[in-house]
Amino acid sequence: MKNVFPAFALGLTSILSVTVLATTAHAEDKKTPPIHVRGSIVAYTGSNLKVKTREGETVDVTLADGWNVASVAEAKVTDIKPGDFVGIASLPKADGGDGALEVLIFPPAMKGTGEGSYGWDLKPDSSMTNATVADAVKGVDGRTVTVTYHGKEKKIAIPDGTPVVTIAAAAKDDLVPGAVVFITAEKAATGPIAHQVVVGKNGVVPPM
């Protein structure tokens, strides 16, 4: 699948998970975990992306040879069906269990990408779970899904209003100033090096 980011998995590795789009290794399998850059594009050249991060810094991201770009498209919580492979960023709830911060529905061809549950940096104490939906039950306050990964099971509540997206095509021409990006990058002495970029378009921003 060209120009589609593999994991929102490490978020996707997880993309952003996500992340989603080449094959990004699972955070637990890498000696040096990747870093995530979230923010808005300031400028783009063929090999460099200047991003103003959500923390207010301006970062120069080097684009590696063969880098890919993808976007996200809006989906609905009712689109989540048993058997789907999803990436869900979540936080522990005060009354127990986890509550979703966002959901990425992977295309069927990406089933199994970054499978597992691990720490995530969307918010403090958040986690990312890339797993198969075992069941989805509608409740009065939204939907609860049971997901399975590596023989384990986890229940995650998806409150109404939680961003739900899937992977969509994008082109390098979409990397315009002001566009919101989610980038999984290698940490290097010269600055972040990215192999994949997820860019917002058509009013939908990467929620990962």
C-alpha cells in the first residue's frame, strides 16, 4: 500500500497510532524508541519539514529517503465491527477500566500492525492498544469494545464525541503551511528523522 503509514501503532506505531502507514517496529522491540512530533507545518521542502509543535517549539524534521505520507478520514463509532483491527489511545478511568481518547480503524491489509498495548504520549499516563475487536456493545454513554491481542483481552469505553478515523490517501502536495501533522521519527543528534508523516486534510486532523 503506497503512501500509507503503518502504525499509529508506535502509534500509529503505533497511525498513529499512528502509527499507520511502511512497517514501523513495536516500541518494545526497539532499543531507541521513536519520538512523536505533533503540530502544524511551518514550511516544507523536499527533504525537510519545519513543524511548530503543540508545545510551541519549532522543529526541523529531516525526511528520510523513501518516506511516506498518508492522511486520516473521519469515521464513526458505529463503523467499528467485530474482527476489525484498531488502534485505540486511552486513559485509565477513575471508576476502573480505560476510556478512549481516539480510535484508528486500520484497513484490512494492515491487520496486525504493531499489535499490543504499550505506553503512549498523547497525554500523560495514556496507552496505545493495537488489537482486534472481539465485540462492540452500545451503552447509554457510548460504546464499549472488547479487544484481543497476543492472547490477552482488554475492554475500552469509547465515549460519545471520541475522534474515530481511518487511513486515507495523501500526497506530498498536502504538506502545506498550517496543516496538522503527526510524525513518528527517529531521534538523531541532528534532529528527528521521519519515515512517515500523517497529515490532516479535508478538515480532519490526526487525533493520535
